[in-house]
Amino acid sequence: ACRNFRPACKHEDKMPQRTKTLVNAFNLVPVVEKILPDRQKIEVECISVGNRSLYVGTGCGLIVYYQLEENKTPLGKTVYQCKVKGRIQLGGDRKKAIQQVTVVPNHKKLLALVDGLLYIMHMYTLELFDTGQRISRIQCYCVDESKSRHSSGAFEVIVAPQRKKMLQMYAISGEKLVHLRDFSTAEPTMLMARDGNSVCVAMSGGGQHGEGRYIVLNVQDGGKIIDLLGYDAGTVPIVKRTGKGEFLVNAGTFGVIAFASGVSNRPPVEWRETPPKAATYIFPYVITWSDKTGQIHVYNLLDQRCVQEIPFPNGRFLGEFSGKLYAALDRSVYLLASVPLKDQVIALLDKQLVEEAVLLAETIAAVEGTKDSAAAEEYMCEVKQRAAFIYFTLGTFSQAETLFFESNCDPREVIVLFRGLLPAGSTFSPQSSSLHGIASVEHLASLGEFSVKEAKKFLIRYLKEVRTTTLALGRREDIDTSLVKLLAEDRSPSLIPYITNHELYLAFDETKQALEQHSCYHALGMLYYYSNQASEALNIWTRICDGELRDEDFPGFEYIVEFLSKYSNAEVVLKYAIWALEKNEKEAVKIFTTRNAQENLSEKLNPNVVLDFLSPFRTATITYLEHIINDKGLEEEHYHTKLALLYLEEVERMREEGAIFHEMQKARDCLELFLENSTHYRVPDLLSRVQDTDLYMECAILYGRMEEHEKALGLLTHRLKDYRGAEKYCTTHSQGRSRQYRQTLFQTLLAVYLSPKDKQDPLIRPALSLLNAHGADFDAAQVLALLPPNWPISTVKAFLMHSLRSSIDTYRTVKIEHSLARGENLQARTKFIQNQGDPVVITGNTRCPVCNLPFNDAAFVRYPNGIVTHLKCGRNKTICPVTGTWFGE
């Protein structure tokens, strides 16, 4: 509510007042340069204007009537000419001052208040009307300002009697004055103004300290009063109508515009220096005059700041009539001619007062938008574009960026300010003359507001954001090309991700030249690639790896390998794979091993082609074979055989070169592991290579593959002395086989121990250890046949006892199993006989209890509880379909 404004008027965060004029909102134009030049002692007290008629009330009770004529000079300047059309002396010989004068054009009436007496006269002839009654001792009066210039017939006037706590309403029709009603107030009225049914009243001070109050009285709602706010005793009360149901009041150090409801939607306006003596309003300004400062102050309601000061000493009057402001000195009258609001916006922009200009322009657009929203939006965009370039000129880039977006500014208007960024083939034509007049960024930077580097960083940020909006439509090539040039010049780490992650529209030749100029060779390669020139891109990258070109942003050799592993053109892949293999064979083979497993390889990149291609590179070939066998699971015999032969050749090469034992053993372990795990290689091819060498373990594995276990075990025992390995061999090769096969393997091993060939000594100790450890895996009779006849029984006592216990246990287990099986068979036969004991009789009248249909064939189902159903009705053999009984057990 308005009454709450007083404690809030001291703004803690108010902006500092400026002493200079921000904008020329009004210009003083003389209307009457001297009132009645033939009269010496005369002073203006009040004026009223209507229908090109000016009425001047003086301090000696004289009202002078002028006819106004408005003309334009050849230069477009407005001038006024005034002719005295009449005068009238009111108040008789006492010559009291005219307190108020009001013209009511629609009724051709002129009201005047002199020495407390209300006069009514014709506005053109100044003839006094005899109303039949005299209204005297009046403090002030008011008419309905919203109707005084538009209504016809009678009009109302409200008067405030002096020193009385009341208001009186009269109706004036023709020459008749009719009293309508009275309204009570808490204190006598000092000043008032009316709009429709609402009368804003300034009451005199009646409190202990003489404070006055403002109220709003509703003349149609039974005289309902709404309290607004108070004012100090020393404050000159001001009440002015500002709009429909809205009034301006003076609260001392600040002014308030309040609705008749007692609420204000606008912040209070803090007065400059001293409280005003007079005030009025014309959108969007509050205009005041102070006798102490001798100045007219213009306050903008949009930001509550004083935007203009007009020297006006010895002022006598200030008021608004029909949307025009008039001010009077002692003997002259002036018009405060309003500068068009759009011209004020231009002036603010010229002074680089951007915030004020945009705020005023938004107000203009809001008003014009009710008539033509498209034109209002276009105007707002023009203002914001100019404002954006002003911010840009001042180096406040964040505010400039915001306004560039809000005004839908063509991004190329900004790009063109930077020399050499816009592509030479661009058809864009800048509008710099109407927007900013900036020659170039380099010129602005020379003035010291900012550096070119700062401006370019702003442009990078701006273009990255703008390219994702609708503002980039139809302008992508200009935007993308400029942005890549900027990123290249700045050596920005975001250059590569930007080229990689976005679909760019680039002027190829200019972009290529810029990247070469700033040594962005990796980015140049990316440019070639995304221009469908992968071979050229690879040429650039290989030159960087070879040191011919330098670019610290290039990831290195691994990047080329990864690129080739994902690229689908087989010819290009093979062309540059040779270079990669020669440079780093171990890393380069990833070109083929890390390709997408789901990729349908063309004939040019199938395993056979790749193996032929890799044949000069032994390490790469081995790695690739390991990949297709271990990772991809290919089981072709020639792949496995080739890998095994390469492993073998690697071992032979290392032996010839005298490699250290650790490396040699590692190579042999690799070969042995492959020979053991793979089952798809050609054993004879390998065996022919190793059987005449000292690679006994490898040879033993190969003999095992050929089921020549005696030869394999002979090598393990007599050549390698690996008795544990021999036992493990038997265990491994008998897995998943029958017990007889397992016994045969261990029997073979025992025979190798005890009956060696080539005149070697029997291996007694390993044989005994084998018998004691794996006694269950031997046939005792066959073992005894192999043992030398001169061995004492005590030597194989442990084996014989274990074997005997094992045989007895096996015999007993088999006998128990036989007995259990016989019992189970007997139970099944007994149950079968019992089931056959009760016959099932089905006749032509027998019906299925499930479907209630007769049995038409011999197939049926009988449940243990005696229920008989059709075969199709008894689908679940464990649950009776009639009783639900479960027979699962």
C-alpha cells in the first residue's frame, strides 16, 4: 500500500545521481514572451490551455485570454504566435490573485477561483454566468479531468470549503449550478484532483506535528475513503492525475504514483536535492520545479533517475494540458516541447547510455506493440543491435553478446569487423553505417579500450553459441570458416574437437590456407578427411610422424594406427599400413587386429589377403595369427599350422643367434602351450621339423597328438628325465576317456620304465613311485607280468595291498548295485501286476467325466484314484482333472 512507501524511500542500493543531463527529453519553446507589455506590475499565477486557447491568471485578479497559433519554420522548428482575444478583471477593486483557472472546452466554460470565490464564465467571450447562487470561501476545486474534454451536457465540479472538513459536489449545466451532495473528510482539504469517481485529496495537517495526509475518496461508493500516505508539515502538497485511476503525490523527499485502490505498481521517485514546489506527469516522465534550485527536473519513471535539468529561475507555474507541458515565469509562458521518444533513444545511444536507451525503447515497443507488434519488434531489434555494438566498442563483451542474441543480429555483422575472417566468396553486405560505423576491431583496439586478442576470444565464444541457433541458417559457411580461422590463429585446444564433433560447412581453400599458415597440420589432416580426402589426410599425418612437419597437437603414431583400423577403404589402409609396419611393426599390426569384429570385411581385407600382406613382417604375422585364432576363434588348419611353424622358426632363429636362456625358454613355452591347446594343426608337418632335433618336449607333444604314447613317454622319461611330466601326460591324455584307456596309458608308462629300448637301464625308482601313486590305475595281473621275477614281494607290497583293497571294494560295490537294481525291478513288477488286477470296463454308455462325451476309441487314461478320461482330457498325468489330486509321489 502507498502508506508503506515512506520508510522504503531511502534506497540502500540506489544508483548515484548524475549531475549532467542524460537526455534532452524537453525543449523550452516561448509561447508568450511577455504578458501585457503595457502593464508593468503584473505576474503570472496560473494558466490553463484548451482548444488552442491560453488563459493566464495573474496576481492582480486579471485573466488574459490568448489564441494560440502553432507554425513550422522552413527548418522544421515549431514556433507559436499569440493574440490577445480578451481579458477580464475578477474580484473587483481588491485585485486579489487568481488562485486557479480551468478551461472546460467541451462545455465552453472557464472556471476561476479568486479570493475564495468561484467564477464561471464563457471560455471565448469571458462573459460571467449568473448561476443563481454564490460559491464562496473556497480553498480549491477540481473537475473530472478524464471527462472535461470529452463529455457533453452537464459536468461536475467538487469544491473544498476553507477550514471545513468536507467536500461539496456541484453540477454545472448551461448557466445553472446545482448542489448534488457533500462528503466528509478527516481534515480540511488543501488540494485535490479527480479522475472518474476517484478524488485524490491532500488534507492539511491536523496532528501534533502538523503532518498532512493523502486520501482517495470515491464519490459513487458512498464517499468511501482509502488512506494513502502522509507528508511533513513543511512539504508543499502536490496532487496530479497521471492516468486512469492513477495520481502523483508529493511525499516530501520522494514522489509516489498510486492507484485509486491505494496500491502502487511503480517504485517511488526520489527528488533531486529539495522537494519540488510543483510537479506534473507526461509519459514516461515526472516533471518537477523547485524554487530553491530554480530548475525544472525531469525524472524517468522507468528507472527513477533524473535525466534532465532545465534552468528555470523565478518559475510560477508548471502543468500539463492535453498531453503538452506548459511552464510560466513572472510574465512569460513557455511550452516544454517533448522530444519524440525515438529521438531520445537515439540521443541516449549517441551518448553511449545503453541501459537507459534500451529501457526507453522497450517502453516504446510495448506501447506500439498493441497496434503493430511486428513493427514494434523490428524497432526493438534495431535499438538492441545498435546498443550491442556500443557495448562491443566499449569492450563489455558479455553485455554485447546478450544483445546480439536478443536482437537477432546477423553474426556476419560482427565477423566483418575482423579483417580476413569472412570468406572471400561470401555474398554478405554489411550495414555498418546504420548500426555502428566501426571501421575495424584493429582500429578500436588502437584506442585502448581492449586488445584484439580479447575481442577474438569473445568472437570465438559468440560464434560457437550462435552456430547452434536459427541465426546460423543460411550463414553456416561464413560462420564455420571464420570460427576455424580464429581457433587456428589462437592455437586453441578446442580446434580439433570442434572439427571432429560438428558437421561443418567450410570454404575449403581459405580454411586450408589458414591452417597451414598457423601450422595446424593435424587439423589440416582432419579437414582433408572430412572433405572425403582421407589419403591426403594420411599423407599429412605421416609427414608429421616422420618429422617433416611439426604440430604439437598431433597425438602421434598411435592415432594413425587407430584411424587405419577404423577406416573402410582397403586400398588406402594397405597403402599406409606398409609405412606403419616399417615404422613400428608391433604397434602397426593393430590396424588389422583391432578392426570391428562385426565388420563384414571385404575380399581385400580377409585373413588370407592380410597374411600375404604381412608375410614380410614376422612379428606382425604372428600377432595377427594369434588374433584370428585366439580372439576370433578361426579353426582353419592352415592358420594353426602356419602359426605353429612360425613359433618353431622363432625358436630355431633364437637358437642360431644364441639368445639368452630366459628368452629362449619363453619362446619354447609359447610353442609348447600352442601345441598342447590347439587341435587344428597338421601334426606331420611339424613333427618332421622337430623329431631330429633336441626339442624333446615339443616332439613328445606331437607324438601324443598322433597317439604314439610310447614314443612320447620315452622322450619324457629317458631324454628329459621328467617323471612328473610323464605322469601328468598320462593323466592329461586320459581325461574324458574310459578307465581301460587310462589303465593302458599308465601300463605303457610302466613298461617304458621297466623295459626301455636302446639298451638303457630300467628306471626302478620312478616305476615304484608310479605304482605307489597310481595303483588304482593299473591292472594288477598285467603289472605282475611286467615285474622282474627276482623282485621280492616286499618291494611291491604297498602296491599289491592297495590293489587288493581296490579290487575287493570294486567287487563289493558292484554286488550292492546289482542287489539294489534287482530289488527295484521286483518292485516295478509287483506294481505292474497290481495295476493289472482291477479291470477297466468301458461300454457304449460310459462318458468321460471331463468333457461328458462317450468313448469312441480304445485309447483312454486311468488315474490311480480310478478316474477314466479321454486321452486328450487327461493331458497332465500327475494331476487328476476331476478331483485335482496330485500323484507326483
